[in-house]
Amino acid sequence: LTGKYPFTTGMAHSMVYYYSNWGLSTEYDLVSNALSDVGYSTHAIGKWDIGHAVKDMWPTRRGFDSFFGLLSTDITYQQHYCCDYSPVKG
């Protein structure tokens, strides 16, 4: 999303889990910012695996007009969790 190698942005050392309090620094612009700057609308679909601990890391604060998906990589499409990360039965 940045056009940079992960090891140059601090993202190569670990996966961003649902309980992680870190992510890709907001000092890095994403391709969504560049596209928005020239008039494109931008939309993200899928797993957002570059950080979600604070709202400034969320896709709609990183240049995307909309987002539909999961904010964490520590979940699969077969796993479903509720607000306190306890498994949902059903």
C-alpha cells in the first residue's frame, strides 16, 4: 500500500494481531492518498492488516472513501468473534 518494502516501514517483524497496539505509521502515505489527490474515489475490501489500534490507522482515515472487511489478520472468514473477541456460537 505504500510502495515501500515492509522492512523499511517497520512492518516486517511481526503480524498485526487483533490485540496489537501498533501498525504502519501514519507518517507514510498510501496509494489511496495519491489517488484521492488526483480525483479518484478509493474503496478497500478485505482484511486490513496494517494496524487498527487507533482510528487514525483505519482505512477511511488513510485515504480510502469506504471500507468493507476485517480490521485484523488474526481471524479467518470461518471464525466469528464479537466485541470482546470471544467466539460466537452458532
